[in-house]
Amino acid sequence: MFRLSVDDEIELGLLESRHAQPLLELNTASREFLRQWLPHIGNLDTVEQIDGFIKAGLKRLADNNGFQAGIWYKGELVGAIGFRYYDWHTRTTEIGYWLGQPYTGKGLMTRATRKMVDYAIRDLGLNRVEIRCATGNTGSRAIPERLGFTLEGILRQAFRLYDNKVDTAVYSMLASEWKNNL
């Protein structure tokens, strides 16, 4: 089972079906907040839909193509973070993440993301980690910026957000840069 201790307050652990109900409760409590930028998460409104999200992450793990982890803060499930895929040929991955609204602004996601980048580079031997976010999502963009990622560019109208097409910022961190930042 995947478990990573981030620090004294935060632990990352593989999401399993038994976490569907608490994840649904977190999602429901933060629905409007999440829907601003993550309709694929914010629109999950049943235990079955949340369990599907969890099982998709478990399938990626079984296929050696990423995974989805829960973020526990002081023992409480507060969000999710994961590797969307692994490209073993180019040794690249992309991190996706979300937090329940009451837990934002505390540095939790920056700390969790730092640990995931370190895991990707040191433990998995990957060379490149990407984070992609809507250009208007300043909270999400602040995470790679705090961690020293390079903004590589803006993909114009690369993401569909309801009836709108929004631009996506692409950030990256290379293994050689990460080692120099530690």
C-alpha cells in the first residue's frame, strides 16, 4: 500500500473504495468551490461516482500508469493528489490535485505537492514533472510557482470549463533542477 508521510501534520495514502463516503462528504461541502475550476470533481455527487474516481486511480496504479492518493491533515481526509499518468519512455508525469475549501490557504497542498515531486524524481526515477492549471486559477498556479517550477507557456483554449474554453498554464520541474533546489 502507498503511504507517504509529508510532515507531522500531513500524510498521503492510496485512496480506496472505503474512502468514498468521506471523500463524497468533503466534495459535497466544497461543491461550489470545486466546480469553479474542476467540474469533473465538483460534479461527482454520489458514493458510486466517487468510488469510480477512486477505482480509476487504482486501475492506473495496477497498470503502472499513475495513481490517486488522499491527503490526510491531522488524521482527516482533506483532498486528493495524484499522478495522472507515467510516460516511462520520456520519464514524465503530471500531478493533479484538489483540496476541500476549508483547508485551502494553509500551505497543505504546497507541502503535499513537494513530497509528490520528490517521490516522482527520487523514488520513481522520473525526469520531468508537470503541473497544468487554468490561467485564472491563481490558487492552483501559486503551488508550482512556490516550488520553483518553470512556466513553460500557455496553451490557448486547451481546457473546457462548462461552456467556456479557458487557457492552461503549463509548469515543469526537471530532475536536475529539483536536486539543485533541495
